[in-house]
Amino acid sequence: MRSRFRPLVSLVLSAALLLGCVGCGGSAKAPTTITVWNYYSGDLLSSFNALVDQFNATVGKEKNIVVESFNQGSVTDLEANVLAAAQGKVGAAALPNLYSGYADMAYDLDLLGEVVDLAPYLTAKEKAAYIDGFLAEGDLMNNGELKVFPVAKSTELLYLNATDWAPFAAATGVTYDDLATMEGVVEVARQYYDWTDAMTSTPNDGKAFFGRDALANYLLCGAQEMGLTIFDAENGVMTLHFDKDVIRKLWDNFYVPYIKGWFGASGKFRSDDVKTGNLLAYVGSSASSPFFPTQVMTNDAESHAIEPAILPCPSFAGCTPVAAQQGAGMIVTKGTDAQIRACVEFLKWFTQPENNIAFSVNSGYLPVTHAAASPDAIQASGLELTDLITQVLDLSLDAVEHDALYTTHAFPEGSTARFTLQNAMTDAAEADRAIVKERLAAGQTPEEAESEFLTDEYFDQWYESTKAALEAYVG
């Protein structure tokens, strides 16, 4: 009888010992799980998920942290989902511990008391490792806080169809140097329109040369180059500066060449317009480089291969260049101390040079630390980079090092104000160019068709209405 009970006693004692180990905080302790929402796509999403897996298998395993990544679609979808979660809307998911977003998104959530200041979780030495301007963007109230943690940044560059540029340059004598300033771009665009117009017997059918993604960057950074901060935000309060002479120069170097047909836009992005042959060049994000086309589709049956040229973003003549600073960071939401510390642990690991380079550079984004944001560090990483990405990174790093970096500080409805400014000029340019084309088709000369839109009175009317619309966001 006694021998039959020995295995049972042994089993009970083993179970008791196991439970005792769990109670004493042994290896079976539940991990701290944090959720992260993102809007990445393509290679960037694959890279991010691979790094999350790597963290979970290494540092996460060692420190009992598990990161779970969830893609939310577009940045608009992500923002809507985050706000719905923060506001407790019916059907909304729980607020993530961490999400990718911009300063304006962080500001909106911060007003609800849901954003964590990460500054106390970093030592002075750790902060010094990051590029100053990238950290400053996350200081929403300019008071030393860190509400947006930098993970990858981008700036703007000029992309050119070098293949179709070559015959134009040979015929007219223009060079890449002529594209260093906005005034030079306008003059080259004029020559390109005239050169293509002369190729056919149909009058006034020249082609547009240049276009812009994110026109707000042109307006905000261009004004900054001329010493004007249009949206001057401090502690969440915006003061509008809308100097008429500065705004007129911005108008003359975008709106005017647009209605003349020298600048243009037709596709969703300007890279689409290069692909269809409707543009030869555009300014866009360094992170848009993978989308530059490899061929021009002139029609359904005809296409030809093209090679890109990547050049610095043009600035205004006589001004110190100002580079747009872009790219979402990571925002930590309120949670337990263990969850917040787990988020910080992941972010510190994620922005270590080898990890940050692996995440960012193949998509044209810049690493965020001094140690990683250098050609030597990127080359030493062992990543196989295309010639295009190499050019993009070299020019972007040069802009970060030598140009003034600019991004607007957050304020209520900051994104809406930005779009109001941008749309005021693009809507006017597109609508008035359509009228000009109708008049040309009806037999008017360019001078007759455009004259209404090139007067001081017409600009004044646009200026006053735009200023009034922007004043709604003041204070």
C-alpha cells in the first residue's frame, strides 16, 4: 500500500515547489506586454516587425518584456483610432501603450492627459546621443519635456528625370547648378515650357517642368529662409506672422509659374507625374525615393527607361537654406510604471545605431542619433544600398549637418492650419490654371489669358482672404 502512494506524494510535493517558485517571482512571472500601433507600409513595415521580433527574442526575453505590433493602415486611420480609443468611443480598441505619430497628434492626445513625458527616463548622456533638433520637436511646450520620441526622420530633396533632362540641357545650356535656387527652378521651368512648346505646331502646349509634394513645406520653410515664422507657436499658443512681401515672393515663385504652365500637378504624388511624363522634376521627401519611377509611360503602348538625379532642395537666392524636418516619432501613453519603463526600454534599444540604421536607411529615412547619422556608420552597417538610396542619404545627412532644420511647434488644430495655408495656394493655382487653359483654347494669347491673375489687386485679394482664414487658429 505504501509503495502505491509514493508517486502521488512526490507529485504533490513537486507541484507545491513549483507554485512556491512562482509565488517567489521565479521565471514563470508574467511578462510586461506593451502594444504599439503604427502606420508603416511596405519595406518599412517589414523592417519594423522584424526588429520587434528581434527585440522580443533578445532584450525582451532577458527583461521579461513582450512587444506586440499592430498596423492601423494610413496615418489618418491611425490618428482617428488613437483619438477614438482615448475618448472611450463605443467600439474603439484600448489605447496602445505606444504609437507612431507627429507632434500635432501628440498634442491632441496630451490635452486629454494621456501622453507620458519621457524626459525623466533619459539621462543627460542618453539625451546627448540624439540629434538636438530631433529631440526638440518632441518638446511640445518648449519646457524641456519629451512627448514624442524620435525614431526616424526625413527631409526634402529635388528628384530629376536625368535621362530626359539631357537633351533639354544640351539644347538650352541649363545645368544642375541652375536648380540650386527657387528662382533658378522657375527660370529653368520657363525655358523647358518654351522648348517643349516649340516641338509641335500647336501653340501654347509646352510641358510643365516642376512640381511639389507637401507645398506647406515650401511655404513654411521658404518663409523661414526669409526670416518669417508663419506659425509661431509657444506653449501651445500660435501667433500668426504673415508679412505681405514675404508671402508675395512665395506666390511669385509658385503660383505664377503654375498658372503659366511651367509648374504642374496631376497625379496623387509628383513621382506619378514624372512616371507619366507630365513633369521632369519635383521636390519630395527623402523617404519617397523608393517611389521614383524607373521608366516613363508616355501612353499605353510606349515607355522608356529613365535614370534619376538627386539634388539638394532648392532654397531662395541669398538666403541660408532651411531644410524641412519630417518623420513621425513614437508617443507613449499613460499606463503602469512597468509598462512605461518597458516602452522606454524598447525605444532605447530600437534607436541603437545598428537597429536604427537597419530600420530607416533602406527607405530613405535618417537615423536619429549622432553615432548612426553618418555615412561611415551606415557604410559599416553592412547593408546593401542602391545607388539611389546612397545619394539620398548623403544629401539628406549633409542637409541635417549644414542647413537649419525646421518644423512647426504644436498648437491646437495645427495640422488643419497647415492644410488651410497649403490649400489656399494650391486651390487658387489649379483653378486659375484651368481658366487660363480654357482661354488659350479659345484663341487668347498667354498674355491675355493670364493678365487677370498677375495683378497686385488679385494677389491682395488672395492674401487678405488667406490671412483671415489663418487668423482663426491664432491664440
